[in-house]
Amino acid sequence: INDEMVELLEPYLTMEDYNMATALRVCSDVAGLLCWTKAMAFFFGVNKEVLPLKLNLVMQANRLKSAKKELAGAEKLLIRKEKELNKCKDMYAAAVAEKQKLANEADVCRRKMTSASTLINGLTGEKERWTLTSKLLKEQLGRLIGDTLLACGFLSYSGPFNQEYRVQLMGVWKGLLKQKNIFFTKDINCVTMLVDTDEMSEWSLQGLPNDELSLQNAAIVTKGKSYPLLIDPQGQGKNWVCSKNQYNDLQITNLNHKYFRTHLEDCLSLGRPLLIEDIGEDLDPVLNNLLEKNVVKSGKVEKIMVGDREMELLDGFTLYITTKLPNPVYSPEISARTAIIDFTVTLIGLEDQLLGRVIRMEKSDLETERIRLVEDVIENKATVRELEDNLLEKLNSVEGSLVDDEELIAVLQNTKTTAAEVNKKREISAETEKKINIAREEFRPVASRGSILYFLIVEMSSVSCMYQTALKQFLGIFDQSVNKSKPTHIVVKRIENIIEYLTKAVWKYTSRGLYEKHKFLFTLLLALKIDMHIGNISHQEFLFFLKGGASLNMNSVKVIIVIRNCREK
């Protein structure tokens, strides 16, 4: 079959009666022939279109086979390259990891360098102080036994005596230590050994005078093992105790109070301080066990017999005893059970008190600024000490390398920063304190005159026991003199006016209570004391005036003996 034959058959195939139904009516063979001719013509048409496709199929199959071969080769190459790529990726990841590791190590190294620099810079300032402190501590360690003996002797035996006798007593003890070849600090100060400067500053804010005797008394009160018995005729010891315990619910009572036993038992059971004031030369026997500290432990609770009752002794309980007797005589039992302390006011101590009073009245803002300054200094010192203690604790407890402890670095940095701020504040405080002290010292003559006048009044009791004047009375006269003296804006003139009014007021007040025969003596002593203080009269001249030739020291006078030989030849 070809195209021409199909073309010849086309007219027949397109006839209307050339179909299967017509052929079947004529003859079944004709119908078969008709079906065959149509099929062959259709096959030819289809085959004409399919044959190129078959050829194309064979070509494409060949190409596919060739492409598959190329694909297989490419896949093999791909697999090989992927392996190489994975290897490169592994190498890259290893390189990146190594880089990150090196970067981390560099960061750690930089942090360690920074920490080391911080440590070096922070500890450089502490090195000199710690080195000096270590050296001083080693030296103190060699003198520790002697210093401890002196401090214990001071606490146990110095209380009842005045300042002069305490110095003599300390000299005797030092001589005994030298004989026994026991080393001690030559210029030892028992107060600074027992008490830090912050606590002494707090005492000053609480109203304690700044003289050496008062500081020693306060050290015995706070550091002594026995309960203190204060010989306090002027009441300054009692005032200090009250101020010291004003926030501790201090209970004040006396032996004649109808609720004395109740007060005692309440303070023991509640852990509150108790002040027994104005005792005589005897104590209530109910206090014996308490003073001797006959404590019985029952588990963790301490108990003590008070009379016929057993009471719990809680932490916080402290007993203070005061007397207004100027020179009491106590039995050996009382002396052994208590720490007797002579709190009689001294010349320097009273002078400081009077200076504070006159400044509060004349320059209240200055005194307020001084008190605030002292409080700031105490707070700053406490802050520095707390930071230093915290730093030493961290250094002592650190494990491993110091530069790896970030908390230690932070503490050191905080300590350094705070210490710098505190030192700056302390410098400013020191400058301000100098200015305040200069301004305060302008009124020192008023306080000195007041102190001289009071002790002259006290000395008049040696002339007659009737001449007794309380410190409270004198302070009233002093305040009245400051308020009523002639005011002026010129400080020097104002001071002169206060001194003149004060001297005249005290002379009038005291003379009013003297016998007539003693008024001239008081006036003379008043003039002599003032001249001695100013420097117009020396102490030797004063003694010569009172005693005459008996006051001379014959060893200091050159004696010229003239021997005349009047023998006659």
C-alpha cells in the first residue's frame, strides 16, 4: 500500500453507501472486504505518522542510552566530588571549630589579662598596707603576752583610781614585766588596744567626754567581765549609759523602789539592760548571785537564782550600778563582785562638755555639722572595714586561680571604687573638720573659764563640807550666762562678754552660800586660778604664796655658805 493506492481508494471510502450496514445487506464477504479496506487505509494513515515517531524513538533511545552512560559517569563523578566536598566540609568545620576555639581561648586570655590587671591594680594599693600590717602584727605577736597582762590589769584594777594613780600603777606593772623579761609595748594605750576608734567616736556622740580618763572608764564599762559600779557624783556616767542604751529599752530603778525585784526579773527574762541608780555603800543581797555570775546551764538556756526564784538569763541583759557618793567605802566583797569605776568629772572632760554647750547655743549649725561629720566618718570607716574583711574572706576562700574567680574580681573592684569614694569623703571630712574645729576653738576660753570656776567651787568643799554644788546647778548658771550676756556680732567681744558675765554670775551665786569668813578666800582663789590659767602667775609662785619657804625644794636652790674665820691671831 502506498499513497497513490490510498488516494485512489479515497473516493470510495467517502461514499455514503460505503459502510458496514449496506455491505452486510449485500453480502457478508463484501462487509469483510469493506472493513479490511477501511482498516488498511486507516493503518496506512496512522503508520505514516507513527513510523517517523518510531524512528525518532529509536534515535532518542540511543541518545537516552548514551545520556544514561554519561549520567552514570556524571553520577560517579558527583559521588566522588561529593565525597571530596564532604571531606572539605569536614575540614572547613574543623577549621571553623579550631578558629572558634582559638577565639574563645583568646577571649578567655583577654578576660584573664583584664582580671589580672584588675587584680594587680587593685591589690597594688593593698600590698603596702598589708605588708606593713603583717610586719606590725609580727612585732605585736612578740609583745602580745605583756600587752595582754597590762590590759587585763587595767581592766581589773584601774577602775577605782584617778588618772594620776592609774599612770603610776601602769608604771609599776611595766617595771615588773621588765624584771621578768616579758616584752610589751612601751607606749601602750589600753583603750585603743581594747576598743576601736569607731566605737570611741560613737561614745563621743553619746555624750561621753573626750578626755583620757573618761575613755578609760568607758572601756572598762564595755569590756570588763564584771558588772560596772560607777562612782558618779556629777551624773555624767549615768547620762552616758542612758544615751548608750536609749534604743535598748533601758530600765532605770533603785534599791528602794517598790518594784525593784519586778524590774530586775523583767530585765533578766526579756534581755534588757538595767540601771540601778543612787546606791549607798551596800547592795541588796538578792544581787549576789547575779554579780558573781553564778549561772547554771540547762540545755541551751542559762539560768540564775535571784533570791528564791530561778530566772532565765537572756542575751542582751546588762547591769549598770551608779552612786552619787563622791568617795564611798565599799566592802571587799562588793569590790570583788563589781568593777568599781571612778567617773568623777575631770577638768578637761568638763571643758569639752562646756564647749559643746556653748557651741550649741552660739553656733548650733556648726555643732550639728560637727555631729553629722562624726557620724559620716564612723559610717565610712565601717564601710571600708566591711569591704576589706569581705575581700580578705574571698581571697582566703577562693579555689583555683584568682583570675578565674569573677566574684572575687567584682568584690575587689567594688572595694577599690568604694574605698576611693570613702577616701575622698574622708579628705573632705578632714578639711571640714579642721574648719569646724577652728571655729569651735574660738569659744574654748569660755569653756576653760567655766571648767576652772566649777572645780574651784568643788575645792571649796575642802574648806567646809557644807559647800556642795551639783554639776547640774553649775550648768544651769553656765547656760544662763551664755543666754543673758551682752550679744554682739564680733566674736572676740562676744567671748569677753560671756566670760565676764559667767565669772560674775558664778562669784555671786557661790558667795551667796559661803560663810562671811570664807568669801574673801573664795574671791582670792578665784583671781589666782584665773591668773594661773592666763599665765600671769606660775604654779610655783602660787605654791610659794600659799606655803612660803616650805614650798621651796632645797635641792634646786644654790646655797652659798660664807665662812668667816674671825680667829684672833
